[in-house]
Amino acid sequence: MAKKKKGKYIGFAKLAKKIGAKGDVKDPKAVAAAIGRKKYGKKTMQKAAAKGIKVPNLKKKKKK
């Protein structure tokens, strides 16, 4: 059985728009948030939200 590849980060707004375009979801933003929490974890998503930055930027180290 092959492992599933994790998708590339496309951003919350684009993902919500893509989900909403299908038309079968009542709240596409809630679905996008759930996908993010499943992919990155609750703790990482909360850190990014508190700092107001995107998840991939949270993992990058700052240069001195």
C-alpha cells in the first residue's frame, strides 16, 4: 500500500475558495480550517494564528 503524499501549501483563502467552488459544502472556511489542523496539528495552527503568520513561515528559522 502506497503512502499518501501531503499536499503543497496553497494558503487558507485559496483552499477555502477551491472547496467553495465545488458547491457541496455549507461552510468552506470551516472545512479549510479542519484540513489545516489535520495536516499541521492543533498546536502549530494556534501558534501561526497567534502570530498572524502563515504556517510554512512559522517553521523557518530567522537569520542573525
